[in-house]
Amino acid sequence: MSQGLIALILFGSLIIFFLLKVPIAFSLILSSLLVMLLTGTGLEMIPKRLFTSCDSFSFMAVPFFLLAGSLMSQGGISERLCTFINSVFGRFPGGLGIVAIIACAFFAAISGSGAATTAAIGGMMIPEMVKHGYDRNFSAATSASGGCIGTIIPPSIPFVTYGVLTGCSVSTLFMAGFIPGILMGIALIAIALVQAYQDNYPKGSGFSLKNVGKTFLKAIPGILMPLIILGGIFSGYFTPSEAAAVAVVYAVLVSAFIYRDLTLKGLYEIMKGSARTSAVIMIIIACSGPFGWVLANWKIPETIASSVLSISQSKYVIMMLISVIILIAGVFMETSSAIIILTPVFLPLIKALGVSTLHFGILFVVGIAIGMITPPVAINLFVATGISGLPIEKIAKAVVPYLIGLIVVFLMIVFVPLLIPGLL
């Protein structure tokens, strides 16, 4: 059986399973199983790959960062962060929109998850913005768009996944994510300010140093949290996985003994929810093992790379083609799934182009993150819908200006790699 036919069977069956709404994890393993059966390959490879694909210490960071994010949002830490940020920026026209976006960036520095960021900040900011006269569509769209930063500002769960798959240093990916994340935040803030000016949104309360100081003191434990985590990683005191565990311990201590907002029952519910989310991610990672083995065994990525390179010899044309594919993939696939499925496919191609795996990792995650606000698989919009009570169609329409801004930043990252620390 030829490589082309195997690739057609593998990807064709995967798309059919997706259309039939088979869960992503099972779609991956069923398409791999189909190829193995048709080619007479021994099926003992499946249980081996299910185990080895998860057998990485770096993946320990995933459940811990998710748990830390849940503790932060429900333990009072994120609420005090939002209050402090509001005391500084709330006085501007549309200031609560700025507060929501900056709060998303702060929360991203602990949770590593776009959906968790949207849920934590949107749960507080959407009702608050509506109460102060902001349009509900604008409020929901702002929080959902700000949640996209959650996958870029370190620590980032998608960066952990990409790093394990490619061998790229997770710490280096974290460091490289800062400037792209900040650029995304600046773009979103600029768009929020323009919309606030056009719609004449109200200013917040006047600026008061006394109020800023008071809210800052209450927010200090929350502000210290990302500093401790990222400072420990970049100084070499602990690995990203160890940092995730430190984040959980710190969040529990702050929530239970400083803010006193965490009960044993609350801790149990938080741990149960985080365990459920972690299990979903890890099952997808496990089922990607046999899929990746099929790709590697029949050298499908190398064949795809050769085919694409035959289209054009221009690095920029091919990078634009890859960028379009990534943006389209983000529309239909969840972030972790897209990274797991497409990274092995693209890796030989970007190496042939001479593109750094670090550069590709950043642009890949940024491009896929934009998919979090583009239906039909727009997880941030789903979260915002649940919080605001609005139909997803209305939020999707309101999110268009933010979507355009994020795509502009994405293209800057693709074609101006100097924006990425570590590539200078």
C-alpha cells in the first residue's frame, strides 16, 4: 500500500469520525487502528504507544497548572487582582474592558489555560461591566478574547504539550511567549478603547492613590504568585512541572489562610473539576501515541513536506500557507488536539525551511489560540455564553474586531521572528 493511500485513509477516516462527532481521542485511535488493520500491522503497538506517549515528567505540569488556576479563581485571588487593576485603569472610558484584558493576562500567568482564564475573569467582569452600562455583547466578547492570552503568557499548557512532542525546551518556550502575549494584550486593549469611545461607555470612579494602595496590599499575594512561579523557572530553582506543584501549594495556602475563602468542601470540588479536565487532556495525549506512530512509520510527514515544497521554493509563500492551515485548524479543533495532530505533520516541513522549532511553536500556539473565539469549536465563546446567557451568534459577531486584531498580531509573529525572545 502506497504512502499516499495510507495518508488518505488515515486523515480521511479522522475527518469522517470528526464529522460523526466521535470524541477526538477515540477518533485518533480508531483512524490509527484502521490503517494498522488494512496494512496487517501488529496491534500490540497500540497499548505500547498509549503508555509511552504519556510517559513524560513534563506532562505533570498540566493537571497542576489547571488546579492552580481553579484555586486562584475560586479562592478569592483573582477577585482581588481584578479589584486592584480596576483601581488603576477603571477611570478611563471603557476602563472595565481594559481591566478585563489585563486581568486575563495576570490570570494567564498562573492557569496556563484559555478556557480557565475566560471562566475566572469573565465570571467576575461580565456582570460588573453590564452593571456599569456596558453592552452585554461587548462585555462577553472582551472577556472571551482576553482569554486567548491564557495560552500564550507563560506558563502555558499548549507550550508544555508542544515542548514534549518536539523536544524544544519548555522553559525557553515560556520565555519566548512573553512578548507575543503582551502584543496580543496591547491589540485587544486598543480595540476595546476604540469601541468604548465609539459607544460612549462610562468612565469608572476617579483615580485615588489611597484606593490603589489599599487594593494593592490586598492583591499582593496574587501578584506574587506568577512572580514566584516564573522567577523560579527562569532562575533554574525548579522545572516547569515543579513550578506547577509550587503554584498549587501557594494557592492553597493563600486562599485558605490569608484570604480564608477556601473550605475543605470547596477544595474537594475544585480538585474534582480539575481532575476531570486533566483526564480529558491526558486521554487525548495518550491516544495521539498510536496516531503519531502511524505517521512516523510510513513517513507521511516527510511526504507531505516534499509535496508542499514542490509547490513553491519561497519560504514566505509556504509560511503563509502553513499559517492559513493553522488558523483553519483552530476553527475546527481544540488547542491541545490541534498541536498533537499537526505538530508531527509540520515538523519536517519547517525544518526543511530552516525555521526554528521555537519560532514555529510560538506562532503555532498563537494561531491555534485564535481559534478559541472562532466558531464552531470556540471554547472561550462557549464559556462566555454560559456566563452571559447570550447566544453564541451574538458574541461571535461582537468578537470580530478582536479577531482581526489578533490575526494581525499572529501575522507579525509569523513574518517578524525578531519579536520572539530567544530568536534575537
